[in-house]
Amino acid sequence: MADQKLLTQASSEFARTLARGFTVGDVFHDLAGRAAAVLAIDGAGVSAWRADRIRFVTAVDERCAALEQVQAADQAGPGVDACRAGKVVSVTDLRETPESSRYQQAALRAGIVAVAGVPLGHDSECIGVLGLYSSQRRDWAADDMDAARVLADLATGYVVNASELERQRRLNEQLREALDNRIVIEQAKGIIAAERGISVDDAFEMLRRHARSHAASLRTVADAVVRLGLRP
């Protein structure tokens, strides 16, 4: 059963940690550690979900990491099922599971009996999964899953917002680069037009021809005209 007092403390600390800004990998590792502590289980791990495939990211120890990697290699296990279904998938006791899989065998050899996958979802889209591991039979009570989802939602919100901020940053950089390129190109056009006594449109065409014939970007040619005295 989840420790509600510890969950409240962990959620508060996790939220403050996220506000300071960390890499996504650090956030996922923190999520795994806090989930294992709150649920008092043997370990936890996090894998990303991209292009309908699970990819291992981090785990609290080598035993959990090995199981996450088996799951990623075979694309089979509770984490994969959780991502595909968009809901929690849990197994109370792997020893009672009728079908045998490499994941199940690896888990039992590692002393893991109960497992669960909690999807990290945003707007009906899964971006990853929190894997939970217990060496004891576990019914995975509703309180357990609620606690895991609280922490998962905090991490998911951070990752989604960080991704959006990164997207905006890249877009702003691209726009700034486009504006910088335009300024240099306009300067080069003006220089060529003035020196050759031609129109700026003809000067632009000269720059384009030179760039194509030399397999160079228009910005590179324009920069060479302005800074290095190149004349096409």
C-alpha cells in the first residue's frame, strides 16, 4: 500500500525539483526512484515510447535495468502493453501467469514476482511508461496505482512542457537565422548591384548561380561577398 504521507512529501519535492529545470533523463530517473520509495517496492524503471516502440531510459538499479532492456529488446512486457492500451497493466504474481516469455523468465530469475506498467500519457498520447517491480506477490491496490499516476503525471507534464519550450527555442533560432541570412544576402545584392551597375534582381541571380555552381549555400556566398570581397 502506498505511503500517503510519503507521497505528499515526494510530490512536493518532485514539483520543486522540476521547477528548477533538469534534463528529461534526470526527471525520469527521479521519477523511478520516488515511485519505488513511495510504494515500498524493490525497484522501478522508465522507458520512452516512440514510433510504437519502447526504449529503455533509466532504472533505479541494475536488476530493474536488465528487465527494462529485455522488454525493449523483445517489445513485450507490461510496459509495452500499458503504452499500447493507454492504461495501467499489472501482474500480481508472474509465477501464476500461464504463458512463458523471456521477460517473465528473466524477472523470476532476478527474484521479481509482481510487475506493473504505468503509462506516461498526455492528451491521449503515450510518451513513456513507469515500470514497477516487487519481489513479493502484490495485488497493486488502487492506492498504489493512484500514487504512481500522481508522480507519473508530474514527470509527464514537465517533459511535455520542456519539449514545447525546446520546440519554440528551435523555431526562434530558425527564424533568427532566416532573418540574419536575409540581411547578409541583401547586403551582398546591394554591393554587386552597385559595383556592376545592374539591378538588385540581376545581382541576386548572380549570387544564386554562383551558389549552385559551387554547391554552396546562398548565405555562404553572400557572406563571402560582404566579408571576404568575393565577386561572383
